Amino acid sequence: MHLQMIEIKNISKSYSEIKALDNIALHIEEGKLFGLIGPDGAGKTTLFRILTTLLIPDRGTATLMNLDTVTDYKKIRRQIGYMPGRFSLYSDLSVQENLEFFAQVFNTTIESNFEMIRDIYVLLEPFKKRKARDLSGGMKQKLALCCALIHKPKILFLDEPTFGVDPVSRKEFWDNLKKLQKTDNITTVVSTPYMDEAALCDEVALIQKGKILAVDTPGNISKKFSHKLFEVKTNNNYKTLLFLRKMDRIHSAFMFGNSIHLTLNNANEVTGLTTELTANNFEFSIKNIEPNIEDTFMELMQKE
Amino acid sequence: MNKVIEVENLTRTFGHFKAVDNISFNVEKGEIFGFLGANGAGKTTAIKMLTGILEPTSGKGKVAGFDIITERNKLKYKIGYMSQKFSLYEDLTLKENIGFYGGIYGLRKREIAERTKKMIARLQLGDIENTLIAEIPLGWKQKIAFSVATLHHPDIVFLDEPTSGVDPITRRQFWDLIYQAADEGITVFVTTHYMDEAEYCDRISMMVRGKIAAMGTLDELLHKHAAKDMDEVFLKLARQ
Amino acid sequence: MRTFLAFIKKEFKHIFRDKRTLLILFGMPIIQVLLFGFAITTEIKDGKMAILDLAKNRMSQQYISKITSSGYFILKENLKNYSEIEKSFKRGSIKIALVIPEKFAENLGNTNSSVVQVIADASDPNMATMLTSYLSGITNSFAIEKRLVPEVPIKIESKMLYNPENKSVFMFVPGVMTIILMLVSAMMTSITVAREKEIGTMEILLVSPLKPAIIIIGKVLPYLVLSLINAFTILMLGFLVFGMPMEGSRILLFLEILLFIVTSLSLGILISTIAQSQQTAMMMSLMGLMLPTILLSGFIFPIESMPRILQILSNVIPAKWFIIIIKSIMLKGVGIRVVWKETLILAGTSLLFILMTIKKFKIRME
């Protein structure tokens, strides 16, 4: 049985008129890599700030390691690592200086916790004299991660660490996270607007407009998809899509890379669909596929 | 065929650093051209040269029929630009924003009014002409920003990571707009970190360390690099 | 303690790596002092003058040569009749005209009648007043020289005090120092805290076990040191370049300067608890602090000649009290027994700001 590291009970938070979080409940077990998946403005950052003791919720409570985020904030602050959204390092300090500073802020040294950051640091080492502002996007993220890890936190909060970063750097970043989880058993909460990254988490919560749409393992999330999903590939996807949208039997049709994902009001109508497409001279192939997280997210979004 | 972008041996150096290293390519009218690359690969520098903001160190190029070095002022009337950062003025209403951008491009009042009406109808936004941009949801803003960037009917529109952080449905609605624009003959030049979006493009180019490492249709690239999707192509090329 | 030192070290790195900050910190005081000292001096040299000499005798010749040799005036035109005076003024070739009457020598001995007639271009009132008073000074001493007047009339002597040469120098050194200290301490600290909020590092610092007091003192201390260096530079320039006197106790002066820096720093930190961006911090410091300091501290405009409401308002400007203290110590050489009231006001203000900061500083975000 895993230990509960984070317990969120019925948290709501509003900024004047806007409801940033609406009655959120979550629990996250020790050692899990937990993903908070949702677009900008979904409320991810607000939730992170509440968990990192920076904000007080209007309603509800949150505890980390059984410590309350409002009353025990001092104890919590010693044991968590936080990487805020976007770039949050001193751009006029070098890689080395940033690391040293954050180590000293937490009353430790780079050496004493070097094991923790070794894998990431070796990638940064060639640039250790370089100012943080001169690093590439991917390198900046790595440095920020090192800075958040330098005091060996029990829980790591990463707010959109891969935002605006190219696919290669993103992949490297996730590899690092996976490794950390394995070797140091850190509980990690990470938010991202990229749906494909959800598959890399142990558990994910889909969040949209301050509400949680679903919480589960990535595999199980896709099972919440309520229709049979078809993938259509054609020689002209856009034209096909426009045609499909006009058909009554189509429930939903979206572009997905070089194919179209569609659901029918009645899954048995697939033969009718093929006939109709053929009759209109479309060159196409159609097959039944498993929905992915993005499919599920979009369906849950539309139900809201 | 009508070439909207013609670039030959374009190079830009900063000190000893070659940000863009001898790139050559063409983009046809009405094409959706995906411009990919890792952070720092030189995409932004290339776009700055193509939009006439930055002078190349060597090489030449024509965009919308105008030379990017000698005719940059004429060029600017023929292009549209939208980035993730560039947005509309939050403290102005939609109508005021459109009036401002229309004015920059020398559109007449009547034209602006006409196009505004058309645009709002197309985006199905309802009665929001006099709403402050600050009060409009994020997903809509991106779509509005795109429509404003194409308000003056440019030959080509440059989109720099236009959909970053946007929810998956809005992202697709955004791409509907891109397809519509391409259908009307506007060439679309787009950068993105979403590889599925790269796959929506007619042609894709991939920059690695200042050079164009690959260019072609999706099928060509997948075939050439023996990959199942663009994500794989990207990883293979960027790690060379 | 180690944490604290790390923080201080980082602050100094920020300061020394930003050219703009460095310029404001070290370039500005020097430039300001020299600017006020040389360029904006209120003393006038080579006032263009026209003379209509109706006496045309030895006495009037001697008088004219005394005027032209004073260095304050330059003789542009010798006029022949009254009508030429206005023409010269309209041409803009002169600023002042002097008419020496036929009975010049006689009048010089008689204090009841006017000696000469002076016509000045009052479109530049400061210049006109000053040239006129120079001229009366010269006339007066000429009369004494010729032993035609037994005593120096009080009326003219008081005008000589208007000679701004000394007064402006003694006024601007304390004034510039006050403004620079305010700028460095209040504006720079509020901006540097706001910068951390903007780039997001403040979030990390808040989430870390760092105590708020460490963050505040760590931000403040480097600027305290730099402000002291600035004060020293300005004083040195004042002494060496402009011959500023130093009548009072140096230790007292140092302590008073330190006190004013603390006042300004606490004000800066208070601003930074409110301002969320560098721009806001800058606006608040400039509009809320710098302008009132310059306008209401008595540095440029004498408080005595302000409307009553502004006089009352000037009492809440810490700079006003600081300027009084500095001038008293440096020029009059008085001790703490004379300036204790002003000192107490500054100390009280600092305490108030610090208490307000402690109350306002947020361990969380909004």
C-alpha cells in the first residue's frame, strides 16, 4: 500500500469574478509521477500555487505529507521543490551561480546532493560558466530542474516545464523525470498542455476551466471514451473533413496528424459511411482504433 | 506555379555564430508550409529575414514578389504576422483593434467595417464587436488574432507557434482557419512544437543548427527517414 | 548566516552585471553634481549692455570702465539718444541699458536723488534682477571709492546678498545628495524586488525556507553600502571641486546620512511590497517620491515662498528634514542639540515604514 503524499479536498479558488478552481479533489501517492493535463487558463498554476503554500484556497483543504498547506506552510516549504511556470532563474547569473545560490538558499551545497542531479548536470556542465539567459530553451529547463532538486525535496512540483520547448528537449526532460522517480522515489506533480506527454505519467488528471474532467492511469483514461473510434486516412484530409461534418451520422470528426478521427452516432453505420464516401469519389481507408488521451480529453471537454 | 517565397543561399551570422547557414527553398502560392526545428535552430532568425525585419549577411530572397533586402517596405503590405506573444491590445475593444490594424495597412473605413462583419460571422463569435479583448476567452483570442493578421488579405501569413498552450479543440478550430485561408490563396508559413500539427502541413521543412536538414511532404519525410510519424522524424533529425 | 551571505553575494552580482544599474549608481551622482555645479549655476557673466552717457566727463568714464572691468558686463553699444535704447532691446542685442545723466557727478554725492537710470529686459526676470543688483553694487562701491558716500546704504547691501554664487553651491550639494540617496535607495530597491516578482524567482524564494526578513535585509544591505559610497562621492566633489565648507562634526554627518538612507530604503521596500512589476515600482518611486522630493524639499524652490497648503504638505517629505540637517551641520556647524527634532522625525518615519512593511510583506501570493 502506497503512502498518501498529497490530499486535496474540495478546493475552490476565485479571482474576483473568475473561478480558477471549482471544487477540486485529488490524492496522489508516494513515488508517483502525476500529470496535470490541460490548456492554458485551466487552473493548473493556481492549483500548484495552493499546493506550494503560495496561495490560500477560498474553500477546501490540501495536505502534503499530512501537513496542512495553510497552517504548516513553514514545514512544507523545507521539503518541496518547485519550478514555476515559464523561465524563473536569474538570467544574469551563470549556470554554476544559479545552482550555488539555490543550494545555499536551502542551506545545502551542490556537492552534498550531487547524486540527485548528476544525470542532468553532466549535460549542463560544458556551459557552467554561461549566463542563464544565453542558454537554449531545453538547457534552461534542465537548469531550472536542477535548481528545484538541489535540496533533495520529497515532492517536486513542475509547472509546465516543457512549455514552448521542442520535442527533442521535451523527450530528454521526461527521460530525466522518469529516472529521478526510479532512483530517488520522488513524488512528482507535473503540469503540461501537451496531451502526448500524459502517456508518460503514472496517473493523470485532465483539467479544464477549473474542473477536473477525469483522474486515472493514462491507460484507463482512454477507456472513458464512450464511442467507437475510427481513423480515416484520405488523399485530401481537409476536403474529407468538410464533407464528413455535413453528414448526419457523424457524431464528431477531428483532424489528428495525417488522419481524421471520427465517431458515429451509431457505430453500425460504418458501412453506410464507406458507401457514401466511395460514392463521392474519396480515396480513403478506414479502421477502428483505440482512443488516445487527446481523443478522450476532447470528448470530455465537449460534454462539459 | 506561382512562387510566394524564393530564397537562395540565405545566411545570417551573429559574430562567429551562424544562426542561419546557407538555406535555399521555395514556397508556392496557397501552400501550408510547416517550418520546424528545435529551440535555437535558427527558425526565428529565418522568419525575421523573410519578413524584412532583419538583413541577411549574404544570400537573397523574394517574398510576395518583393526583394527582402531592397523592397522591404513594399513587402510589409503583402505579409501578415502572428506569434504566440503578439496579441491584440487587451485594453481596446475588438472593433478598435481591427480599426487600428486596418488603419496600419491603409484600409478604408468601409472596407474595415465590411471585413469585420465577415470575420465575426466566420468565427461565429456573435455580438462581441464592442467587447474589450481582455474579456474574451484565450481560445477565441488566438483565432481573432489570426483573422486580424489576415485582415488586409496578405499574400502570405507567418505564424510563429500560434497554438502554444491552447486546448485541443480550439487548436483544431484554429487549423480550420488556416485551411480556409489557404483555400482563398493565402500562403501559410507556420512554426509549431506540436508534431501532429506539422502533419497538417502540405510541406514540412526541418531546421537543424542553421541548416535545412530535411524538406518535403509528410509522406516523403516518413518514407525517407523510415519513421511512423513526424515526432520520430524530428527526433531522428535533431539528434544527428 | 551562510544563506544570508549567499543572498548578498547574488545581489551584488545583479548590480555589477547590469550596466544601466551601474550607470544610475555611479555615473548619475557625479554627473548631477557637476551639472548643478557648472551648467545650472545661477551666476551670470558677460551681461550684454548698452550705455547712454549723457555726462561725458572723466567721472562717467571712470564709472564705465569700472563696470566693464567687473566681468559681469560686456559693453555692446554706445548709444547716442534715448530712442536707440528700445531698438537695441528689440534687436535682442542687449539685456540691460544704463543711462548716465548729465548731472552724474553731483547726483553721486546725493543719496536722495537717483544716480543713474537702469533699464533691464524683464522677459528673463531672473537675469534682469541679477544684472540690476550687480549694477547697483558696482555703483555703490564706485561712490564709496570716490568718497562721495560716507556709509554703505543698507538697502543696496541687502541686494548684494542676492549674489547667488555662494548660495547655489551650498544649496545644491545637500540637494543633489538627498535626491541621489532617495533614488538609489528607494527606487533601486523597489525595482529589484519587483524584478524578482516579474521573472518568477520570488515564487521560488517564497517557497524556500528563507525567512522574509532575510530576503528584505538581503535586498537592502547592498544598496545601503552603495548609497554610502554615493554620499561620500558627492561630498568629496562638493569639498574638492566647489569648496563646500564642513563646519560641524563628521561623525554626526555620517550618522545622519545613514539615518536618511535607512528612511529611503524602508520606503523602497514598502513600495516593493505593493508593486508587482518593475514598471509600477519605477512609476511609484518617480511620481510618488522623486517629484515631491525635488519640488517640496526646499531644494529648488524655497519652502517659505510656497502657498500655505504646500508648506504644510512639505512636512511629510523626509528629504526636507534631511536637507535642513545637512545644511545645519555643514554650513552652520551645529551639533545634535540643534537638529534633534529633525533627526527624531526621520527616525520615526523610518520606524513607521518598517512596521508597515512587516505588516504588508506577504509570505504568499495573491
